[in-house]
Amino acid sequence: MTSVIDRDAVAVVEALGVLPEVFWNHEDDACDCTFQRIGMWKNPYIGETLEVRMCCIWAELYKLFPQHVRVTPGYLVEDETWDTSIREWDGEADMPRSIFYRQMARKDGISLAEARQRYAHLEPPKGTPRPEVESGPSLVTLLYAQVVNLKRRLEALEAK
């Protein structure tokens, strides 16, 4: 009986078009959380996917337990020293727009909503790809060469 109800529910959901066409991701800028975190769990055996904006849930929890939350206006470098400057983008990929808005809000001392309006027409900084590194022979190639060399030495010893 349950499977009939489940199939009917799925048919209604599909007919109404409420299945998401766009999935959340941690760079979608769909919330105001500083550190966007999205959880997604999929299970084909029950035909269900769970998406959770963990950052938004945590933000609500922070309001309930402010004594257990600390936001520091600085970055802990190698878990030893604080750096209160705002680093310019130096990533290999282009800066995600969501981070760009948050960086500009912090730099200008404005809200995230104001930063989105003020900087919507600008492109975030581009990434700087790592330079190509010339690679030598692979580990497998080196090991194979050693094995071949050992084989020749053994054959030479056996020949004596």
C-alpha cells in the first residue's frame, strides 16, 4: 500500500514541477552566510535526495547559543599567527562571485546586500594558473629501469 502512495506522491510532484532544476552549491550566493556549506546525500534505493544549507542552519543555531560562537576579524596563518589583512585573490581558478561579494563587503565595511548591488557589474578577479612543471620519468618508469638493470646483473652473475 505504501508504494502506491509513494508512486502517487511522486507523480503529483513531477506534475507540479517541484523537482529542483538547479542544485545548491557552496558558491551560489543564494544566502548571506559568510562560509556557505551545502550538504547533499543521494540514495537511489529509496529514490530520494536530501540537500541542506548547513550554513543557514548553523546561523540559526548561533543565534540560540551566542556564548559558544566567536567570529574573529582575522585569519589564523598556519595555526600560529593572526593576519588581519584581507588577502588579494591568488587562486588558480577565478574567484567565485560569492567570495568576491563577501571580500568587497569586508573591504568597504558595507553589508553583503550593498556589495552585491555595488559590484554586480564587475567581474571577480581571474585566477593565475600554476606554471607548467617539467616532469621527469614516472616512478613506475624508474622502478622498471631498476628491475631491468637488476635482471641484467643477475644474468651476468649466472653466466660466470
